Amino acid sequence: MAIITFPIVLKEAFMLSPGVKHFIFQCSSTPAFNYLPGQFITLHFEHDNKILRRSYSIANVPTQNNLIEIAAGFVENGPGTDLLFNLKPGEILQASGPYGRLILKDAPYPKRYILIATSTGVTPYRAMIPELVRRLESSPELKVVILQGVQTHNDILYRDEFMALAERIPQVTFYACLSRENKSSLSLNEYAGHVQLLFPNLNLDPENDVIYLCGNPAMIDDAFLQLKEKGFPMQHIIREKYISN
């Protein structure tokens, strides 16, 4: 079955951190491009006479405005990096989608969502913020933990947005795990090490927690094994792995 692609035009791009760039694309879909928070698009492009595909989570909230935002990390000699980091406003790419299962399931809700990511894996959680707020307001017993793993303070993505959410809604907690910072340099809600090291602090509950995993495949595999060992059923672990051809 042929994959249907559509053009997207770069409107704006800016650096989020020393190694991650945020891109805002415009498409002209009719009706407007529609997706669920947590889904991703795939870019299709030619490189060395081959058609390659790279997938990126959609970072913005669905608003029927035909804007698609993504974040991409710099990869030395990576074809996707060469394409995106050299793209200029007005240039056009071909995309397909939306795809993905990393979405918030309909009611009944769990007692706690734990959203775990490394680096740009946190972008789908940014797109989920308004829906999470709606669920928190309708279910006061619900809690949300957002756990982002990066190397240094400068690598934390969308920190102000997640911190503002946690400050506004007491049921939300945001943690950053920094793998290349000394403990003496940490601020409130920051931890040294990888995200999995924080699991013992979360009082994980296999019956009432639903865990989302996005980001580094090694983190996803390790976290998944740990969660299975703790008794988490498959339906309480939501993960998404992107495959690039």
C-alpha cells in the first residue's frame, strides 16, 4: 500500500539547547491536519540516491491551524541532521502521518500518569499538556509525573512550560535527571543520573500507574524490563520506537 505524503513548508526554526533545534512547519491540508497528542510524522527525503525516512514526535497542541512543530537533536553525519539543520524558511519537505500509539487513552483514567522521556522524547508530552490539564481538573485524584532525562542543565527541553504546569497544578510533578552534572550543582526537582535511577523514588504501583516511555531506545528497553519485573502489565506500559529506513 502506497504511503501518501504531503508538503510542509518551514516557517521558523530556533535552537532549544546546544544540541536540539525546534522547527515550525506549515502545511495546507484541507480539512486541517489532524492528530492526537503523542503522535508523530515521518519525513521522506532523498540522500545518496536513496529515499530515507525519519520520524519525529509532534511537539505542538492540536489546534486545527495546520502548524506542525517538531524538535530534532543533532547527530554527527546524520542524514536527518544534514537535512533539517540546514533547512531555510520557505523550503519544502515531504511528510506523512500522523502515526503512533503513544497517546492518552480514553477513560477510565489511571490514578497516575508517569511520562518518561530522554531528550527530544519529551516533545509528545508537551503536546499533551492541555489534555492532561482537562483530565486533572475533571479527576482531582489523578496525578501526573513528567520525568525528563538529559545530560546537563542546558539540555533540558521546554523546562519553563513543564515547570509552569507543575507550579499551577499541585497534582503535577516535573523532574529532570542529569547524567553529566555533579550532585552539588543540582536544583530542586533535579537528580543526578539516568531516569531509571529515579524509579525507587516514585513508589511505582503496577495496578494504578500507567507509564509512557519515549526517547533513547536503550532507555526504553531497560525501563520496560524493570517495569515488567515490578509486575506492570503490558497495557500499563505505553512505548513508541521509531524505525528509520
